[in-house]
Amino acid sequence: MSDFSILEFIQQIINGLTLGSIYALIAIGYTMVYGIIGMINFAHGEIYMIGAYVGVLVITVLGLVGVDSIPLILLATLAMSILVTGSYGWTVERLAYRPLRGSPRLVPLISAIGVSIFLQNYVQLGQGARDVSMQPVLTGGWRFGPEGGFQVYLSYMQVLIAAITVAFMAGLTLFISRSRMGRACRACSEDRGMANLLGIDTDRVISLTFVLGATLAAVAGVLVSMYYGLVNPFIGFIAGLKAFTAAVLGGIGSIPGAMLGGVVLGLAESFASAYLQTEYKDVVAFALLILVLLVRPTGLLGRPDVEKV
Amino acid sequence: MNTFNRNILSAAVSAAILSLGGLAQAEDTIKIAVAGPITGPVAQYGDMQMSGARMAVEQINAKGGVNGKKLEAVLMDDVCEPKQAVAIANQIVNQKIKYVVGHLCSGSTQPASTLYEEEGILMITPAATSPAITQQGYKMVFRTIGTDDQQGPTAGRYIATQVKPKQLAIIHDKQQYGEGIAKEVEKTVKAAGIKPVLFEGINKGQTDFSALITKMKKEGVDFVYYGGYHPELGLLLRQSKEQGFDAKYMGPEGVGNKDISAIAGPASEGLLVTLPADFSADPANADLVKAFKDQKQDPSGPFVMPAYAGVQIITDAIKGAKTEDAVKLAEYIRKNSFQTPIGKVAFRDNGDLKAFEFVIFEWHADATKTPVKE
């Protein structure tokens, strides 16, 4: 390993933040569902995978009909993906979790794992088990640094990922803190029984939570399909596991926690790859998780009095 | 429904029909299991293996079969997963099939081979290149492809004598196949006095390589050898180009298929790949190549002809040894040589080919390849 370089360090931060944004978007889905019904929705990774598939399909179709305006592609793809993925989120809640409400906690957990396996196989049968690939839509970027030496590279796509992530998270935060439904969400998260007594339709709130979580997963899916250009029916598993880790790291149940957890995890992986061996990036990520949980069992931002949804 | 689904369906239907037919006419057919990935991320290679084996079965049947009996290919999907491979091997044992052409991935071939050895089933793999498979001292295991300790040195020698990189990085996917071959390459270049600046493993299924690429860029790496399969390398190539890291890449035959270009696009231009010689270019195989083309199949994949040869060796041995007993056939195969589309083949005691040549190809963005002069 040669000397430390500040430019490389900056590049690794960019790499880590990009990866972390994706984790954070998916992590919010886990954390919101947990905040409201105290259940880990293990099918969430698959919801993200469906979002990525829709992304690839829509972009490919738009490419075939000759649409080449990037904002238009992005808008259409996001809209389509959110629509499809959101309805999957809603349906999954309706079919697999709502009938089990009130049963012991393990039951919906098993149901969630069942849904996850079902969705994997369902997409595999419908789309084929092979990798579906797509060429990048948005290429290019800025380079900084000395000519001929190590240059920091910031691609337009990375900026786009960060911008969209921030926009959607700001939107979600506003929605939760300002809107009527958002207040209902917070009420449910604090005490579902009481909220029900006060006339809040908690079933609707829970459905909404699943749809919101799925929306963010769809955004992550579209961004991933544009950034990496490779999807298969099994990408949801690893992504789901990482995002779940991010959610726990940040404090499960806390939305800012999920964002922070995602970014911390992304940076940890990036630095482990850069300054240790790539082999150890998951070891470092999970060691960090254990360390944080030992010191702060509720995660980085998971305080009992923190606003959780 | 896409072709993949139809393949599965036809495999399932034919397996069902076969098992029914097997009861009625057990004495009239010789079943050969063709085991490999029909689904999963590396199913492309399974296609090559299946199409080679199917062609052999069709042609041998068209010539009247073996000793008056028809051949039946029973397709089995192991998804290239060790667990699934063992499950498939058990099915083969239960169905009393005595011959296997497969498996494909080294990681799934090895555990399955143990079962075949114990049960006295003859196995010929047309694709698994890990040396460990034939180092177990088994009597029933053969292969119609070279090994990583032949392929690795070919790549390593080329790097050391022709490329002479200033800073060499070796990356692998931590799987039996990928890491094994990466170590062979490392051994060869070290012997030639080149010390890689990086030797690192990535995760199978990993999608983000930006941190690793940044590191290689900083180290001034100008040549990367990747041991593994195409999905990861495709993304690695693509992200390298995106980040402006313009080192040349090289990989083993596990990366050499059309999908690398589908994933990496223009970034796959100039990739170096060690592959078995292109048997479909051999004039001796002209009729066979035409037969493949008539069925709209591509005979140039690296595992097509070795799979064909696997089936043919089994049937030639049955004819030559005048027995269907798998253990006796294994002895016969070890002692004799066979004229196949991959040339005249003879085996060592451990089941490896006596000679097998890997050739270096340069890959192009349109998924074609040209041989590189050494």
C-alpha cells in the first residue's frame, strides 16, 4: 500500500455515499414498518428487486420507442416503478400480513419470509432466472485533480442518486411531520390501540406505510438499474440484508436513523475496501453493527422518545 | 413465455416422459444424465453443455444408437450450486442412471463427484476446471476440458512475457473456480519475477466495485487478471471505464460468453480471455458445425464440443468394452483413446486429459472474439 492520498480519500467518500444512499432508501421501508407494527418485513428486499425490474423494462421500452430525453426517462420510469412497486407493497400487506394481525409475532415473520421466496420465484418464472442487463442511460461526469495523476471522478449518475435520495427523504420527512396522514402515522407508531380508539383508521395507516416503504424501494430500484444496469431475481436478498443492517445500525424504527445507518454502512464498506482488503468489507460492516449495538443497543439514533414511524 | 421457460418446461416434460417411458422400456434405452445450470446466473454455460450433449445423443441415435439401444439425455438443473448439485446427484442415483455428463461449475462438480464415486456412476465433466476434482483419487471421474493448472499458467505466461505490466492486480470471486485459477496465475507470474500489487477477493453477486476500482487506480494498476464468472467482471469492466480506470483486463473461460458484452457494452472491447481452442473452427468438425447451425445453435461456445465428446466417449466405451457396467467402462476409458470433436483424447490415471490446449482470445464489444498471437 503506497501513501495516503487525499484525492483517493475524497473519491472513496463519493463511492461510499452513493452506495449508502441506496442502502438508506431501502432501509427506510424496514424501519417504517417496524415503527408501526413492530414487525420486520423480510419481503422488502424483493419489493426493491421488483422496482429494479420495472426500471429496466421501462427504460428499455422507452429506448425502443426512441425517447432519449433523460429527465423524461427518469420521470416516466420513477412514476411507473412507484406505481407498480407500490401496488405490490399494498397487496403483500393485504394478503400476507393483515389476516395475521393480532397473531403471535413469529407468524407474520414466517409469512414475510414466505412472501419473499414467493416473489423471487414469481419474478424468476416471469422474467427468466438470468441476469437482465441494460446499457447506461446517463454517462459522463466531472473530473478533478492533476492532469495525468489521480483524478477524482464524480459521475452525473452519482450526483443524480444523491439528489433524488435527498429529495425523496425530505419529502417523506415533510409528509410525516406536517400532513394529516403523517400525524396519524406518528400516532399509530406511538400507540396503535389508542390511535384506533381515537378514530384513526389504523389499517389504512399500515397500508400507507407499506406503500410508502415500497415507493422508496422503487426509487432505489430504478436508481440501481440505471447505475449498475444489471438485475436478476435474487438481488433483493443481499440488498435487503444490507438495508436491514443499516436500519438496525441507525436504530430500527427511526427514519433519520435509517438514513444515517445507510450512509454509515456505505462509507464503512467503501473504506474497508480501500484501506484493508475488499474481502473484509462485509466483515467490517457487520463488526461495526455489533460494536454499535454493544455500546448503544437501540442503534445510533434509536431513542425511545425519538419520532419513529 | 421466453425461451428459458420453454426450456424448463420441455426439460420437465421430457424428464416426466422419460421416467414413464423408463418403466415400460427399461431395457431399450441407455440414459445419460446431463447435469449443469439450466437456470441461474451462469445458465448460458449450461446451454452450451446441453446443446453439445443433445446433439451427440441425436446423432448417435440417428446412426442406430448403441448396440441397438437408443440413448436418452436426462437434463438436470443444478443452478451451479453445491447443495443443489448434491440433490441432483441423489436423484441420478435414485433413477438408476449410470452415466453423467456434467457438472459444469467446479464448486458443484466436486461434491457431486463424491456421490458418483461411491455409487459407481461414471462422470465426465465437460467444463469444471478445478484441479482438486481429479486430485481425490477417484476412479469414476473424468473430464473433457483442461484444468486451471493448465489455464492459469497459459494466462500467467502471457502476462509475464507479452504484457509485462508495471502494476498487476489479481482479483477473484472467492469461489473454488475463481480463486483457484487466480492463485495459479499468481504463482506463474511470481515465478517470472512479477509481484502483483493487489490480490483480493470480491463477493459473488456484488454489484458495486467503485471502492476497489478507486484503489487500483490510485495504485497505478495497468493490468488486471480476474478469476471468476462474467456477471461480476461485466460490472467491474463497466464501472472501471466509467471511473476512467483504463487498465487492460484478462479472465478465464468463465467470463467468455456473449453476456459479458451485454453487461459491459463497449467496456468489453479488448478484454483478454483464455478459452479452449475454438473446436468449431477445426475443418474436421465441418459437418458437425453445419448440423448445429441447421438447428440454429451456436457450436463455438467453449463447452459445446467437450460435452459432445463426453457423450461420445461414454457410447464408444460401451461399444468397445461390450458392457454397460459403469465401473468396467471407467477402466476401459482410462486405457483407450477416443476420436472426438475435441481431437483424439486419452486420459491420465486421475481422469484428466493427457493434453489440452488453452488459447488466448481478445474479446470485442460485439461479443465476437479473435485469437491473439503469442
